[in-house]
Amino acid sequence: MSIAEVRGPSFDHRLAALFSSDPAAMGAAFSLYRDLCDAGPAHEFGSMVLVTHHAECRALYRDAARLSSAANRSGSLARENRARLTPEQQLAFDELNRLETMRMSTTDGEQHRRLRLIAHRAFTPARIKELEENVRGYLDELLAQPDDVVDLMELAYQLPLMAIVDLLGVPQAGREQIHLWSTAIGRNRGGSEPDAVLPAYRAVQEFSAYVRRIIDGHRRATAPTQLVAALMDAEGDDQMTVEEVIVTYMMLLFAGHETTTNLIGAGMLELLRRPEQWRLLTEDPSLAVEATEELLRFVTPVQWNNRVPVVDVEIAGMTVPAGRTVRLLNACANRDAAVFAAPDELDLLRANARDHLALGYGQHFCLGNALARLEGAVVFGTLAERFPSLTLTGDEPEWTGSAMLRRLRRLPVRLGS
Ligand code: HEM
């Protein structure tokens, strides 16, 4: 039964507005998620099934044998999106789709395991420690400016970009160009905007040429790069092909940038809206690690992930046929009262905040989770320590980007230093 039959057509309109990334609908996302979660664990919506409760989402994330990430490339939603394109856009769509066969997050089974194991070498504890030092240094640079009123989104955007540029082993001087490519590729990610396909295709071509030059420099030993070494310098099957390296660069860039920007931006907004929670952190900045977990739960920077069943599956009593896109709504699951007491309250001292699904679950659990968590903790802790009187100065927040990764346009604050 569709959600409209149960809750009335206005529900369908609200969902359609959210999934088409309407800014007002993105602003009201959590009240819609609340209604959706209260209405039950699974709902039909258009060509998709939406899953809202924590237990069901978690079980489906774990069931990677039946709920495929690779089949996202050909599921009901992908077919619907492709059908809307012109023949020229379809050619670009198909080429982007071909590259996705090498992207960890859209592969399954043995292929996924191999790509993930190799990429995992880029995240050794020693490398994370190095990146932490860099992040602290960059944060000092970004905060060394004389103005009292600043837009925190600038920091939220620059810092993760600087960290990911270091991880990729490319010069900081190129980061704006990298950001432009990443934005063009990211805009196409939901696949629902036909106009985004060709710019994404061009960005992929340019970015590929850029990464080929990095690989070349590494091979000639003129500019050795830790990340290329981690991905390519092993024996036998244990290394990536040039094309796999290019796709992995793209994946890390995209997965590690806007996600963290949103954790910092939306996280600071929610903290500053609740002075008693902000005070807890300013009185004890060492709470920043716990605060990061609760903020990951509360703002859920990646609001959902999709899967496509490869056989017919039963979800909360509903039979879902193979090939139908299943949307796992992390943002709903993270506000499920069956797991989190008073789920719509931000509570930095919440004992089980870490049970959130904000970083996914199971085989595809966020590979960059250590970096994401450390960036969050460094920013929240440092701001609380240095600027305890920090306050919001702007009007109602405006949301932009795609609904899956909704982003604040601005976050003006008074540092009060
Ligand atoms: C607050 C920041 C972040 C959030 C909320 C986040 C969230 C997620 C989520 C929900 C998934 C699961 C996707 C799925 O199941 O389909 C994921 C996967 C992934 N993330 Fe993150 N992420 C963040 C930061 C990062 C960073 C900093 C990196 C790398 C530098 C990264 C790299 C990845 C990769 C490579 C995957 C795919 C793993 C796989 O398919 O096996 N993420 N992330």
C-alpha cells in the first residue's frame, strides 16, 4: 500500500518535494521524517520502497547478498532517471555508469571486498595521525582572521577539502579546481537532474586526466604520492588498475568532502541553537568525541543510501520484487524512539549515540569514518575551547545541495573572542 493511501496525498507531495531537493522541503526534512517513521517501518513511494526504522535499516544493510549496491546502477530509479535523458546525455550516463562498476560503493561481493581492502591501506593509524596534525594546523590557519562575525560554512567547506586534498596527495594550490570537479560530479549523483549529466561527464574526463598525471609522476618517481603507492605498489592482484585508481580518487574526494562539511555546518547550527548543550561542551571540550557521535546521529549528513534487491525480499511484511529500489533512510532510523530515548532531542551525553547509522552499517560501512570523526571532534572541541561565547547571528537557515546531502548556504556567527 502506498503512503498516500494511508496518510493522504499531501504526504506524497512533501516527499516528492524533498526528493527533488526543494530548499523549503529540505528545511522541513526532519518533521517529514518524524511523520514517516511514526507511520511505520516501510512505505511504497513511486518506484521505490522507503525504509524508516532502525532495526529494518540495519538488517537490510547487513543483507548485502540479497540487497545489492551494484544493482543501484540498473534498479528502478536508475532506469527511470535514464529514460528522462536525451540520446547524448544517455551516452554520458552509460559511460559514468561503466566507471561505477569500479567504484567500491557500487560494487558487491568479492569485487567490493578486493577494492575495499586495497583502499583501506590509505587509512593506516599512522596516516590518520598525520592527517590529524594537518587538520589542526589548517584549522588554526582558518581561524587566524580578525573578524568577529564570520560565516562558519566557509570553514566547514574549506577544512574537509584541505584534509581530502592531503589524503589524495595533491598540492593544496589545486584545491579550488578539484572542488569544481567534485561539485559537478556530485550534482549528478542523485541522477535526477538531466542537466547535471554532461557537466559531470566533462568533469570526470578532466579529473581522470589529472589523476593520470599524478600516477605518471609517481611511476617516474618525480612526484611520489602515498595514496598511489598504497593503491598500486603491491604485488599481483593486490593492486588497482589505473582506471580503478582514478575511480577511487573520485570516490574518496566525493565521499570525504561534502559529507564532513555538512557534519560541521549542520552540527554547529544545532549545537548553537541549544545553548545548554553548547555550554556542556565549552565547560568540557574533551566531550568533543561524544558530541561528534551525537551530532552525527542528530544531523545525519548522508540522509539515506539506496539498495536494490537481486531476489524478491520481504521488508516489514511487504514483498519487494527484485530490481525495485529500496531507500534506507538513515535520517529516520537515527530518530527511531525504539533505539534512542527522546530521539528529537540533542543530548551530548547520550550513552548509545554511537548506535546511529549515519556512517552506514555492514560491508559498506564508511571507510573514512576515522577521518570524519576526527575532523568533527577537532572542529567542535577547538571552537568550544577558543570561542565559548560563540552565537548565531543569521536569520532562518537556508538549505541547498541535494536532499541526500543537504547543506547550509551560510552559517553566520559572532565569535565573541
Ligand atoms: C561526516 C562525514 C561522513 C559521513 C556522514 C559519511 C557517511 C557514509 C555512509 C553513510 C556510507 C555508507 C554508504 C552505503 O552504505 O552505501 C559511507 C561510505 C563510504 N565513505 Fe563515508 N562518510 C563521511 C566521511 C567520509 C570520509 C572523510 C571519507 C574518506 C576520505 C569517506 C569515505 C567513504 C567510502 C570510501 C565509503 C564507501 C565504503 C564502501 O562502499 O565499502 N567518508 N560513508
